[in-house]
Amino acid sequence: MNKVDPGFAKEIAEIRASVKRSDRFDYVTTYTEREFFKGKTTIERVLILRTRGCSWSYHSGCSMCGYWDDTNPDIGKEELKKQVESFLKDFPNGEVLKIFTSGSFFDPIEIDSALQFEIIEMVLRGYGNIIVESRPEYIGKVIGELKRFAGKLQVSIGLESTNSSILKNSVNKNYDFDDFKMAALRLRENGITVRTYLLLKPPFITENEAILDAVKSAKDLAPYSDFISINPMNIQRGTLVERMYKQGSYRPPWLWSVVTVLQSLRDVGVPVVSLVTASGKKRGAHNGHTCDRNFSEGIRKFSETLDYSFLDELKCECEANWKNFVGVEEETGVAISEVILND
Ligand code: SF4
Ligand SMILES: [Zn+2]
């Protein structure tokens, strides 16, 4: 790992404080995506609620998280209920609804406790499954109530890595693998499935360290999870990672690395997919070559079907450039990047 700035957490808090937050009260957005879910390709509807924001972000926050600008500190119970009602009026039913809140669905400061269960009930009147995201520390308090949604509820946890040093010094996550394990065990013993997000290439590590960490993390956590989704870093606005990117000291992962991680995990025992945000773009995972579109398509098709042939058939001459990049970093022990101009 590269040298970590000791003022890291403070710097993240300072960057957060400079972000202009929203004054809107409506939900952020809704869209659909296709994903391999419960054994088949499924069209999932995504709803992003606008909340007061992640409680951890009020203290410091994660180094890559740019959701803060969507949040409005004045949003409370009534406004949230209205967002859900207006969404359900337009999109009353479907197979799966995935709700993101730019924070934690089960954080009672972010979403009133009674409203959390009310929202799940409202959604399950029209949807077969609901997926919500939460930090692990909120699970203990709600697990008794969640039992009744067994079989229809999936909880996602953004663990990012199982390596405590990376969680502390690269992500600033403020929880670790043990916290995740405790929450995941409690959820699963009550019939709630667990989806885990891993971050490919947190800051301050090399490309190769990032690949090894994602593969190791997925193997470590597979016994505690029903589904793993690899999130390659994308540069979000108002984050420490964006500052590093603009200074030319961070490069998002190569699509070659995403493919390598996914291929290394084919026998891990649970489905592992990757929905790559800004795939092939400078701010997302990219090879920086004419093959970016082809690789993005291959990874997308794989993630919808779990058919590894979509990955295995990806070939390009730029593999040599990627290997060279990885090799130089390993020789020097320093993460390198590209100088970013006019972005
Ligand atoms: S990544 Fe999640 S836990 Fe971290 S600051 Fe963002 S919303 Fe909060
Ligand atoms: Zn290429």
C-alpha cells in the first residue's frame, strides 16, 4: 500500500463540507437494470430515495462516496413517505425493486424506524422482491421485525473489502469484516438473503493489489453472502478520490482487471457479478483503448447471465499495455496514474 495521508479522514470531512447539498424533496431517480438474480436474468427497478444522507457522512464518510450532493438535511418521515407513494403510483409492480438511499435504509436517523417496515410492506404489495442497502451496525435493532419478510427481502452491505487496513486507510469505512459477519449471520439465520458489494481499487493501492484484494475478499466473505457484486471504482464528484484523480494520483481500474477478478471467482460458490458504472469512460473502469465498448458489453452480458464465455472471449492487443502498467507498479511499489487534462 502507498503512503497514506495521516489527515485522510479529516480531509474527507473537509471535502464533504464543501459540497453543495440538494434543496429538493422528491426522490432522486428511478431506472431499470438487468441482472442475474435468483438464478435467472431479471429486470430490476431501481429507486433512489432522497434522504437526509448517511449518518457516517455527517462525521466523515467514505473516500469514494459522492452521494452527499443528492441529500437534503431537511427531509424527514413525511417527505420520504410521499416519495415512496409517488413512486409506487407510477411504478406499482414488478419482479424486483432495489432501493438505494445514499445511506442506510435501516438507519433510524435517516429513515424513521416504523416507516422502514411500512415502506417494505407497501413495496411488497406490488413487487415480488425488495432489495435495500444498509451499513451493518443497524441490523441488530431491526432483525426481529425483518423475519416476516423472509424470502422476499435481500439486504445489501457495502463491505468493499475484508482487509481491515484497506477499510481503515483507503476507504475510511468505519466498520470491518467482523461487523459485516455478525450482521450477515443474523440476517441469514432469519431467512433474509445478503448481497455484498466489494470495491475494486480503493485509493492508495496498486492495480495488482486491488485485483488480489477483490479476489481474496470475495473468497473470505462468500460463506456469509448469497450474492456478490464487484463495484469497480468510478470517480464521483466531491470525493477524496476525485481530488486524487484530478491531481493525477489515481487511475480507476482497467476493464482487464475487472475481467480477471470475475474469472478468478468462478468457483467461489455464490454468483459474482459486476455492474460497471461509467464503464469504458475516463471516470470509470477503462482500458483506454478501442476495445472499451466491447469489454463493457462483455462484462454486462456476463453479469446478466453468469455465462463465463462472454468474459473468456474478450481479447485485445492492449492486454500487453495493462500487463506492463501492472508490472511497472509492482517493480516500483508505487501506484501510477495518468495525468488528467481538461476533465
Ligand atoms: S459509501 Fe455508504 S457508508 Fe460510506 S459514506 Fe457513502 S453512503 Fe455512507
Ligand atoms: Zn484494447
